[in-house]
Amino acid sequence: MLGQPSEHGAAGRESTVPNRVGENDKGSSNQGASGQGDGRRDREKQRFWHGFANMANVTSADEVVIVRGEGCEVFDRGGRRYLDATAGLWYCNVGYGRQEIAKAVERQMRELPAYSTFGLYANEPALELCERVSRLAPVTDARVFLTCNGSDAVDTAAKMARRYWNQVGKPDKQVIIGRDLAYHGMDAYGTSLAGISANAQGYGPLVPGVAQVAHDSVEALADEIERQGPENVAAFIGEPVIGAGGVYPPPDNYWRGVAELCRENDVLLIADEVITGFGRLGRWFGCERYGFEPDLLVFAKGVTSGYVPLGGVVVGPRVQEPFWSGSGVAFKHGYTYSGHAAACAAALANLDIIESEELVDRVSAFEPQWAESIFSLADHPLVEEVRVVGLLGAVDVSNEELEARPGLVEEVVANAREEGILTRSLRGAAIHLSPAFVITKEQADALVAGLSRALDGAQEGASPAPATPERSGDDRLE
């Protein structure tokens, strides 16, 4: 029960305020694997290539090595406690330390860890999960194609859209339209369709036949469909709320307008719900909040709360039809770990928690308090704008200050870590907020207080935070 002591961790723990700097349980975590401060020696020992990192700047002395988590909090190997403001990477919806999920995975691994689901093969957890997701998703008579993660799910949906049009006799419908500021993972389709230019630099053309429009304009989409010719456009893909691009909610009636436009022009609508799915917006899916039904719905992250990697595509009746009816046709696509039995067991246990603890309703009820807490940062001199929707938030740093100090957001992030708050930069312009659904009002207030101090430190220009790769201004995380 939420707010009560339990085996699940921080929702009912007595201590909910993260340690301030110097308040380690077991000493500092900044010594590196050897306990020595020699950066050159640590760099020579480094073997792990971090994602979205300039590895020339990363040594084992810099790493924050997280060893365990409870509720909304995580602990590094030095024993220091942090309030995790991002739920990992938008995913740990039910919080850390959920023994039910660990036990479900263990039971499944003892029976059958995994087996190929190509061709005729299946396993019980995969069958049960697809049935359950199809009931939860706002897609009529859905079928579910399972993948390993959200990036794979985006690629699957894009290939499925193109293959669909080919199969129904319209092979020229190949163009897929995305939006600026969008993030759709880092596989080839996702990198090509996304609207964060830094993430595509240096790779050259990956997937042809893609286009991009403004993220907040139905008219811009209409113009692009007309420019391409509806007979050439296969699909439009978008996140119900722009996530890694900076947490931008849609304008009023945007998604209903998009859905109507896609129907009128015979364009498939793909909803990327990797971040928004499974409760993050106070509904099971963002489509429900914004009142539209997609042809394809992409999911990942929250389906397992990140305990085990898993993703998938919910497929509506139209796209199913040529593959599932009559003589059908094989969709020549899949992954070694599609329908991984242990991952599906984790997802089922995670969904049990979300339902039994009514966490989707909790997010909806908590949203006003969350918004009030985060919007209190809007008056800070370094803050340009604050955006909140569901249990998401972004704090934009002053444009004027960023022009003078391009690494300012990374500096605030480093300061926040010293205050016991883990967050990160979005496009080098905003601070990312997306905590676990079990966050309390007290923890939200502690988060805001820590961020306020982090902003104060950056404003004073005399931050207590040590130099880290985040301070270089070179890295722009997804």
C-alpha cells in the first residue's frame, strides 16, 4: 500500500530526503575502482564504453557506479543515497527494489529462460503478455509484435508500415514523416526519423524516404503530405508528448487534428509511446489522454519498469489484415530475443504492481502537486521556462545565459548530483524530470530544493561540483 512501510522501498521509508554533499554512509564514491585519484591510471583501466559520452573525458574516477535502488532512490558503491529524478531513463515506473518482479524472473528462468519465437514457436509468458497489452492499449482488436527495446520497436513499426503498403498494392507509399525535437531511439530508422540533429551527425544517410515537420503544427504536416504527395506517404510517427527533445506537450486538439489528417490522406499513424506508455501521463497510454487511436503503437520502458529489456508494437486491424488474413504473407522481421520468456515474466509482474497499487490513477491524482512543486522553480533567475505534464517535467535554462555559457545545463546537473539529485541534460538546454510513480510529495519537494541549490551554485559561478565530462558542454544526451 502506498505510503506505508513495505518491502518495496522508498514509498514508505522514513528517510525520504537524499543526502547532501558530504553525508555519505560509507565515504565518497569519487575514488574510482582502485581507490586512487590518478586519472591517467584510471583511464588506462577503463573498458566500458558509455552511451552518449565523450570517452576521452571519462575515467573510472569520474563514474558514478550505482549498486542498488529502493523506491525513488538509488545508492552508489560509496554508500551515498540519491533521489533519482529520471527513473533511470524514463523507465522505472514502479520504483526500484520490487521483489515481485525479481522473483517472477527467477521462477521463469528456472523453468525456461528463453526460446526462439520464430515461426510456430511461443512461450506462455509471451502469449499472456500480448493478450494483456492488447487489452490495455487503446487500439481496437490489437495484435502485439514483441521486440527487445524501444529502438527496435520503432524500426519494427516503420518496416511494418512500409511492408503493409507494399503488400496491399501501393509500393510507392514509402515516405515516413517525423517531427523536429522528436526522439525515436538510436537504431537506423529511429536515428533517421528523430528531430534531434546532434544524434544523427556523422553517420551519413541511414534510411532514405524520411521527412520532418514542426512538432506542434497540424498545418505543417498537411503541407508536407501535400508536398510529398499522399500517394507516396506511408506513415507519420510522433510521441504523444515530446520526451527527450525537451518535454513538450502538444497544443490543444493537436493529436485529433493529426489523426483526422492522416485518415483523410490514407497515411498510417504511429504513436511512439516508449516514454508515455503504461501510466506516465496519468492514463495507461498517451493516446487516451489526447483522444486518438493510432494504427501502430510503439512501447517499451514502462512495460517492465526497466527491470529487463523489452519492447513491442501494438498493431491495429488495418495493418494486421494482409499478414493475418487469407493466404497471408510472412513479415520477414524479428529478433533473437523477441518474446523472451523471462522478460515477459518481468513485464507481467510489473503490470500486476501497476494495477494492484493503482499507480496510473496515482499519477493522475499526484500531477497537480507535482506541477506545483516543479513550477516553483520558474522564478529562479537562471530558469527560462518550466513544462509539466503527467509525471514528466523539464526546466529550461535561460537562453541568454546559455549563449554565454554553453555548458550551463551540464553544470547544473553536476551540482544537482552533489546535492543528492540525479538528473541529466536534455539537448543541452533543459533539465530532465521523470521520477518513479511512487514518489511522495516530500520527495518532490526535496527534489525541487536540491535543484534550486544547484541552480544557485551555477548562478554564483562557484560550483562545489568537481569537473566532470558533463561540464565540457560537448555531450548532448538523448
